[in-house]
Amino acid sequence: MTNPSPEKQREHQIYKVTIIGSLVSLFLILVKFPAGILGRSSAMIADAVHSLSDFVTDIIVIAFVRTSQKPKDEKHAYGHGKFETLASLIIGIVLLGVGLGIAWNGATTIYSVIQGEILPKPSIIAFIAALATIASKEILYHYTIIKGKKLNSPALIANAWHHRSDGLSSIGTAIGIGGAIFLGDKWTVLDPLAALVVSFFIIQVALKLTKPCLDELLERSLPEDVIKEIEETVGEFKDVYQLHNLRTRKIGNYYAIEFHIRMDGNKSLEETHARITEIELKLKELYGNNTYVTIHVEPNKS
């Protein structure tokens, strides 16, 4: 029986982490919706919606990671790596929508209080649910972020921040519910106020996640330090001159590097090819075996 490839092992690990996260999110959904309704807490209901978005994005990750690991084919010469980036973008957009929804709900409720409406006091069941969410989501965040960095998975890292944003939302929820319960009827407005404050943190995280995904999907060049390292690496080969037309981009977890160089036109094709192969292997040593390297050779101008 042959051992699975590194790509298959990575895919399996991403699935495992995502499934664990989805099960936790599902459990919290089943706890927080009843706790919000029975506990008369708008913040807890909003928090439950946030957990629901967590669950939905877990399903998105599972669906897209399988596609992203497919090898290149006739229609996708550079593979399918950007499907995982697309999944991360969708997570960011969903998270942004959730943040805006919570903000709107909190703002309208606060406005109704200003107009004289008296909010019902939340019950202790909503407060307990908020504390349970904080603990479980913080643990899940650390687990997912560690695995995401180890597996170099932008989708997992995005999902980890989604878990943390859910925990942050529950911190605000706990403060609001706790204040409304223990400080008296005049402070019931803390429930929607806390939800409103936390929504801005959620929106901030969403924007932080979507920007690099948009950069990649829009073919933005690699960071300046990586470009400089490429130029220095190629420049170390003494018979290579004038690196130019350098173009770089990110495709999922891989880099694509294209450039022109000049070499001695009197060298044989075999010698030139050998040198180009050395350069390609050096770049793959730096950035991974799946790095796409395209080198165009021109005769050196005398």
C-alpha cells in the first residue's frame, strides 16, 4: 500500500481541522439560539447567527479545499490553488455581512431604547451560553491557527479568525447580558450596545481577511522582500546577466515566477539549459517544489 502524497496528507489535515470546527459551531448553534430566545437576549441571538455563519464557512472550506488540491489539467495549466483563496474571500465576505448585520440590529435596538422602549431583561441562561462560547471558541481559534500556519492554508487561517471573532462577539455579549442582569432594568441597553461594539471588531477582521485574497485574485505581485530575494538569488549565478521583465504572483499556496535573463550567446544549448535548470531548482528550494518558474533566455549584448 503506497503512502499518500504530501498534497493528500495536507488535504486530509485541513478536512480534519475544519470538521472539528464545524462540529463545535453546530453545537453552539443548537445551544445559543434557544438560549437567546428563552433568555430574551438580542445579543445572544445575533451571536447565534454568527456561529451559524461559522458553520456555513466550514462547509465552504471543505468544498473548496478538495477542488484546490486537484492537479493541473488542460483548462487549468497552473492548477486549482486559487479555489482555496476564493474560499478565504467568501469567508471574509460572509464575516463582513455578519458584522454589518449585527451592527444594524444593535443600532436599531439602541434607537428604540432612546425612543422610550423598555427592553426585557435577559436571563442567566443567555449569560452562561456566552461564557461557554468564549471558552470553546478561543480554544478552537488556537487549534485552527496553529494548524493553518503549519499547513500553509489561507482558508484555515481565515477560518481561525472567524472562530476568534465569534469568541470576541461572545465577550461583548457576556458583558452586555451580565450588565443587563446584574445592574438592573436601566442597563438592559447594554445588551444591544455590546453587540454593536463587537460588530466593529468583526468588520475589521473581515476586511483584514479579504484584502490579501483580492490582491491574489487580481494578480498582485509578490511582496518587495520576496522580489528582492529572487533578484539576489538569480544574480548569484556569475554567467547570468541583466535579469529583467520579472513578473510574480501567488497561486493558492504556490508562487509563480517569470523573468528574462541574458547569457553568453556562444554557450551551447546544453550548457545554457543546464544553468537554467540550476536556477529553477534553486528557486524551488527557496519557495517550494510546486513553484512555477518560467525563464526566457536572451543572448548577452556585447
